[in-house]
Amino acid sequence: MTDKLRSALLLVVLLSQAGFGQARVVSAPPEPSLLVLTGQWSRESILGDLRELRTDRDYLELRVWGGFTLTTRTQGIVLRRSAGRWSAFLARVLRCEIQIPVSVGDTASRETMHRYIAAARRECGSPPTNVGPGTQIITSDSLLVERLDLPDSVVESAWTAADRAGVFDLPGRVDRGRTIDDAFMYVVELRRGSDYRASSIEHVDPAETEADRKIKDVYAALNRVLPPDVVLKP
């Protein structure tokens, strides 16, 4: 084997092992969508934006979010297979708030507001008290990510159930011809190698389409890895 051929083969091997950059979007809901929120939360957490992760060809990750209503908390369940190993995470969205004088908020620069937002995130879960006239509430959401202590077999079983439920067949959205106000929403993000898929679908009961049935089954498949008191129900 010549040195030139050996170098060419080595280059092919290196390229085949290199991670992918930005994912190829196979399907996704039209913007604006809730992916703006899930992407922002994820980028600011240890999860990272699923569309931007550098992955290898065998990488697999499924994120299923539920909530997004005025009265329901929002959380996501993550199943990940990397380097042949499975892991799972629970991601909970926390509301973070602080109060400042209105006079300060009206004149604050963007840099100052960013500092207030950072301060709000240090107060997550502790809403302001004694809010009176002349005060302004600064709010921000933060994602608390907890790795679940689960055997590979349990996580893989949940993935298999989601796959059988049709997670690869979900459309970006369901066109209903009407608006459903403050509905519990499912957001599904799926990355396999360099391919990215996403769906944003309302919870309707009874199901109106095949996609409605599939999204419920996918959500149930991932919730099976959580303790009953942590499961978020529509």
C-alpha cells in the first residue's frame, strides 16, 4: 500500500468518525413555535440545543416535553444513547422572579436588565412577597436538569416503546382549523445521527387524528421511567 493511498484511507476514517455539526431538520413545526422556548432553555442548561449538538452516526436522543399552560408546570423527559450507553434525564422548568422599583426598570439598560434576570434565576421557586405599587416583577425561566439513576435496560425499553408508538412518524403539527386556547402541549424533539425531527401538538381528548393518538403513546412511554409522583399529566 502506497503512502498516498494510506493517507487517503486515514482521511476517510477520520471523516467517518468526526462529529456532525448543525443537524439536518427533517421535519418541524412552522415558526414561531414552542421550539423557541425549549431551545433557549436547553442551550442554557447542560442539555444543550438538540439541533446544535455535535454527534456521531450512532447518537440517539429523544426529548419529550409536556405542559406550556398558564396553570401547569412544564417538564421534559430525555432519553439518550451515546457511545452505546443509555441515560435518562428529567428537565423541569422553574419560574424565577424578583421585584424592582418601576423607576429602575423604566431606565435600566439592556446590560442592567440582564443582571436583574441573572439575579431572578438565583431566586427560582421563591416568588416575591409584598408586591406593592411602584414595583416591577422581573421574570425568567430556568431549566433544572436531573440525571435519573436507571439501568440501561429500563431506558432502552422506554425508547423501544416510543419507537413502536410512532415517534418517527409524528408530523410537525396537526392542522385543526381552530384555535385551542391554553391547551396542554406536547413538544417532541428527536435526534438520530445528523437528522433532527420535532413536533408540537396539542392534547385533545378524545384524539382527533392518528398523530394525537401517537403523541399520547410516546408521552406515556417516556413517563414510565419516572416515579408516579413526578409524572406530569395533561
